[in-house]
Amino acid sequence: MDRKTARDVYRVMRRIRGFEERSATLFGENKIWGTIHSYAGEEAIAAGVCANLRDDDWITSTHRGHGHCIAKGADLGKMFAELLGRETGYCRGRGGSMHIADTSKGNLGANGIVGGGIPIATGAALTAKQLGTDQVAVSFFGDGAANQGTFHESLNLAAIWKLPAVYVCENNQYAESLPVKRAFAVDDIAVRAAGYGMPGLRIDGRDVRAVYDAAREAIARARAGNGPTLLVADSYRHEGHYYGDPRKYQSKDEIEGWRKRFDPLTDARAWIVDEGIASAADLDAIDREVAEEIDRAVAWADAGPLASPIALPGDVYAGD
Amino acid sequence: MQATEARAPAAAREMFYSEALGDALRLEMARDERVIVIGEDIAEHGGAFQVTAGLLERFGPTRIRQTPISEIGIVGAAVGAALTGLRPVVELMYVDFAGLAMDQIVNQAAQNRFMFGGQARVPMVLRTQGGSGRGNAAQHSKSLEAWFAHVAGLKVVMPSTPGDAKGLLTAAIRDDNPVIFLEHKLLYRTKGPVPEGEHLVPLGKADVKRAGRDLVIVTWSREVLFALEAAERLARDEIEAEVVDARTLVPLDKETILASVRKTHRVLVLHEAVKRGGYGAEIAAMIAEEAFDDLDAPPRRLAGLETPIPYAQHLERSVVPQVDDIVRAAKELVA
């Protein structure tokens, strides 16, 4: 990873963390309706993968989708506006946290259905192949989704058709409350790739450099027409499944221990400073800029008009 | 089909329903390279009901994309392809298999446009077939249109004649929304006049297949043929039944249905699907809400019994409306 990319991915990770922290505050203030799922702790995966993508490449995301959306280049103001139910939000208040999409940047949407985005990314990759473009589709999904039928059917289709797809499994150790050890009889989810005839690679999802390098190779392979890859990134979800999750399935020791041991932002700061890519003061400056950006984004979102009433049939059907 | 024949333009050719559908696919694929067909057994085999016969030779294996048996993978890939610029036509072999793909149909295809605040379009067609009458028993014979009609974001089309099959499929492929296109397994080998070349039947337009003054039978798919046969028998007893083929359930052509109700003052809503929660209830309720004062009798429904489709031939016939049942119901309604 070159020096500029290192600083860029650090900023992306900081923007994701900042977005999640502010969302938690807004949620605590009852300004966000419904539920939100924090990506805190998993930032290195979205940032490291998307640093290798172009605006016209596609991603599909998950219910824990804020990080992917930000890493793919979304505007924080329009994201906050969506959470606040404003007309100025990405989905005009119709979708909310679990359905944010930004098609202008190739984000085909967060998804409230576990595993729901995997075949959709596969279809996007089919479009690229069919039309002869060199676009790539990346599907982000969790360890829970790796046990859905869509995972199996999609990876098989992509492999037999040599589609330009990359499947990124974010193993954050829990499918809602179920620990991975009780959901898989294998230690390494990446071994499943062999069953589909594609490369599978297990990577340290805490280390943005490892994610970046693996994704770069997988994306280049897809772009060159050599078919799909499965990446499995070991990670840890700092928060519960959703804000307010009592986390009865985890011990306090585990949560605090893992949070300290598994923080991609702390890690990135350490090696960026160690390797002389940027000083601690430089990184502090980035942190301040991001904090200001988030303040501005929330203020802009909060000033936006409430989402307009549902207009039928036009909101539901195109061309009517 | 008499009325359709009378209106068919000169440049029409007798075709099987299956051929008419294939003709629509062939013309639309030639017209727009973004149109692809994706599904099981659609290549060399030509589709379980021969609708795609000959298309592999013409368009090759990338546009006639035969898949493994992976219903949710296929439908989901079509959703993703539609979101990103293709216009896929999925062939799902039996509507009964829709359960395997329902998340992608309902939670993804139908709702993407709405959930994303209008950022997305999902121009895809899901062609499948349903219905009983061929001894395929409970897992290959259902009529499930009500499932799809209940979901905001889907359009639902059920052609009864070869001409309508071609025209409605063409319109469905050009529509920018997910369209559930429900064929009937016993209609594939029915013949009728089909306009040559480009032929469009707009979605949301019902068709008066037979004019009559004493009652109107509102129906769709194979029951249209049964209704027309029943109407001929009723005419011998000087009962003139109008037959309205809804053709599209979503959007529904209320105006044509209500005009027939206002003319005949009696309505029989007829379908093969199970009566309970069937789409006929929606139509009967719509008529009661909007044309109550025009009715001389309560709207009546004749539909499938609340049972899975049985196997044995006589049993299979006993659970879905047959011509005799329609004649009897119509006579009771006008009595």
C-alpha cells in the first residue's frame, strides 16, 4: 500500500467510526427511528476492499452496511439525512439504515435479509460479463450469511460462469447471538471456496493492509476475466447486533478484551506512525477534520425537510 | 377466442401459445441486446414447455443462459443484472418453485425501487407457469397469482390466448418493473391467431373476449377458455354471458370490469386458484365498493376448492371449476 493510500484508508476508517459513534448518540437521543447495526470494529474490511474499486464497480452490502456505503464514497450528510427520515436522505426516508443505496457510486444497497445481496452482486457481475465491460462486483456479507442458500447458489453460478465477482465474508464472530463455533463445523470458512472451484483466502480483517492486498489481487483477477474469489476476513463487532442489544451471549471480559485487541483504527495508527507515513499529529489532524465533517453532515441532515408523503404509484412503480 | 379472431389483423398466423411466447422473446432479443433469458433447461432442451426452442441457435449460450437448479440464485442474479443494465427474462419452470426464490422476488425485486427512494429500476420478467390438469399433483400444479398480486412493486400478468401471450410478454419485457408472467401449462398447446412482427398488448388492459347482456364472467388464464365454452352453452338457453379476460391482475383494469358490470348487473368472478384469499375476492370487493348500486345480485365467486391439487384425473378435475360448474353457477346467478 502506498503512502497516499494508507492515509486515505485511515481517513475512510475514521469516517466510518465517527459515523457510527454519532449514529449511536442520535439513536440514544431518540432521533433515529427503528434500529441500527454498528460496523465499528470492522472498518478495515470495507476500507481495504473499496480502496481497490472504481466508482463504476458495484457492491452489495448488509444490514450492517454503513461502513460499506461510506467506503464506496457516500456523502455522510445524505446518510445521516436518511437515518433522520428526511427527504434529502439517500432513500428519501423510505429505506432507512438497512436499505441505504447509492447507485451513483455503484452501491446496490444495504440489505435487511441476511445473504440477500449475494445473488444480486452475482447478477451485477453477470451484467459486466454480458456487456463486455471490465467492471467488478463485490458482495459483502457476514459469517451468518455464509450459511444461507444464497451463498451456495451464488458462488457456484459465479464460478461456473467465471464472473467478475469477489465475495467478502466478514466473520465478526457472531450471527446475531450465535457464535461461529456453533454455526460451522470447520474453523476456516474460506475452505468452502474449494467446493466451488474458486480461490479462498482467510485474512486478518483487523489489518487494513492485509485486506487491501488480498482484495487488490482478487479484484484484479476478476477484472481480468479470471473469475471470482472468496475472501474471509476475521473481525470483531465492537457493539451488539444492534444498539440496545443486551449481549447476554457474551461476557464483559470478552467484549472489553476483544475491543482492545481488535481495533483496526488503533492498529492502523500504530503502523502508519511507525513506518513514518504520517505523524501522530498528522493523524490527529485527520481525526479533527473528520469530526468537523460529521458535525457539518449532521447539521445539514437535521436542517433537511421531513420525507415527503408516499406518492402512488410512482414511488413503487417506475414509469407510472 | 372468437372475439380475438375477429379483431386479429390480416398479418396474423396461427400459432401455439408456446410458439407465440418464443416469438416475443426472439423479437425482443433481436431488438435489444440487453434482453437475456436465464433459467433451467432452456438451451438445447428448449425449455420444459418448449418456449425457448430455437433461441440457443439464434442467440448463443450467453444470452440463452442455462443454469443449474438454483432458483434463488437465478432470480437473484436476474435482480442484480436488472439493477445494473440488463433486461433479464427468467424462466422458472413451475410457479410452485417460487417458494425457493421468494425472498429475491418479494424483498428484493419488488421493493428495491421503493426502498432506495427511486434510485433503482428492476426491469425483469419472471416467466413461469402454473395450473392443474396434467396429473402433476400438488407440487407442480398450483395457481399462485394471489401471492404475487399481494406484493407492492410487482406486476402480474396471466395471458389466455397466443396473441395475448405474445403481446403481453413484449410489453412485460419493455416494462421497467419486475413483472410476474404466469402462463398455464395446458395453454401451451392451444392455437390461435398471432400478429406477425412487433405486437404489444399494454399491461393493465382487460379484454372483452365475448359480449353479452345477462351477466359478466370476469376471469383469466385457462378459465377464459372454459368461460367461453360455458357461454356458448348458456346461449342455447338464451342466457348471454359477457366474458372479460382480466389479462393483467396488477395493474387491474377496473374500468373495463366495471363497465361490464354496469351493463349486465350480474357478475361471476372465476378462477382456478383456491377461493380463500384468491384474487377473485379482490375483484368482487372492488365491484361491491364501486358498483354496488348497479348490481342486481351479490357478486359471486367460483374458484378452486381449498385443497392441494390431487393426482388422479377425476379428482384433479373435481377441485377446479369446469365448464359444467360455470354453466350451473351462471344459471343460478341469473335465476
